[in-house]
Amino acid sequence: MNYNNLKPEEERVIVHKGTERPFTGEYNNNKETGTYVCRRCNTPLYRSHDKFESHCGWPSFDDEIKGAVKHLPDADGRRIEIVCAACDAHLGHVFKGERFTQKKYKALRKFYILKIHSCLT
Ligand SMILES: [Zn+2]
């Protein structure tokens, strides 16, 4: 599989499971239609019509493309980590309610996911 080249900040988040600050994402309030794909391997993960207003600082989705995202128990035993099913890129965490938030990098009509965060509302 060919991976995209990642910027240092992107690598910190995706490979080293870093965290980014809320309300800084380019697409937090994005309302364009399109498909949100893995920043590293381009696998489609989310669709824009599943996006909803979460008001927690990251774009949020209430559904995912079937089979595209793996849900794994986190090391702390309390959270569920989500990773790209194709390349195991770290996407963030899910809490109860199955709500997702994320930061993305956009190119053409695709939205490249940089980070998905859980959203407690
Ligand atoms: Zn991927």
C-alpha cells in the first residue's frame, strides 16, 4: 500500500497518536458535500451527509462507511480507540453515543482526515 507523505504535525497525530486542540480544524464548520478519507492511505471513511453540528470543536459524524473504521479498546480501559481499517492510522476515540469528531485536510472534493476526536455532549 502506498501512503501519503505526512507533515510532521500530521505524523505526530496519526502515527504517534497525538492530540490536537479543538476549534482549530479547517473543516470544523465545513458544509460542503464529499467523502472524508484517511489522510494517510486515502481510504474513504465518512460521508458528508453524516456530519452533524456537535459544537465541541471538531467536525462530527454520526455514522461511518461500513467496515472502514476499526474500534479497539484503548489502553486505559475506558475509551474506544478508532483506527483506519486499511492502514491502522490513529483517528481518535469514541465515547458513548457513538459520536465522532474529526479534523481533516482537504484536496479536490475529498476531505483528508487528520484527526477524529470523541465528542462528549
Ligand atoms: Zn488509512
